[in-house]
Amino acid sequence: SSRAVALPLTAFAVGATIGFVRGARATGLRFLAENAHRPPRTVRGWYFYNKTKNYRVLLGGMKSAAKESSKLIATSLVWVGVE
């Protein structure tokens, strides 16, 4: 049926969105905490600091999105299977 397809797709979209936002925020805060004792002193240093932070935030968000969406997809597939 159409719900058997729509529910896992919706679960993926919701899980990926929630996971990305939460993971990116947590990774950004972790990066700030890990580097608070040594802030960059030059313009070049700030450039690489922000570049590194952005890449780590993106990677952390994608990892968390994958985890969260897989959990929700599994739950929705079980739900569809039981139904």
C-alpha cells in the first residue's frame, strides 16, 4: 500500500532533519569547547579555524542524521510490518 512506502520515507526525512540539526549543534559546541583555550591570533588563523569548524559541524551533522534517520526508519518499518 502507499502507507508502506510513505511512512519510511517520511521517517527518513524527519529523522535526517532532526539528526542533522542536533548533531551539528552538538559538534559546533564541542569544537568551541575543545578550542577555547587557544583562539587564533591572525586573520589566516581565524580563516582556518572557521573552515575547520564548518567542516566538522557538517560531518557531525551528517553522522547524527544517518543515525537518527536509521532509527526512525527501522521503527517505521516495524510499525508497517505489524500493521
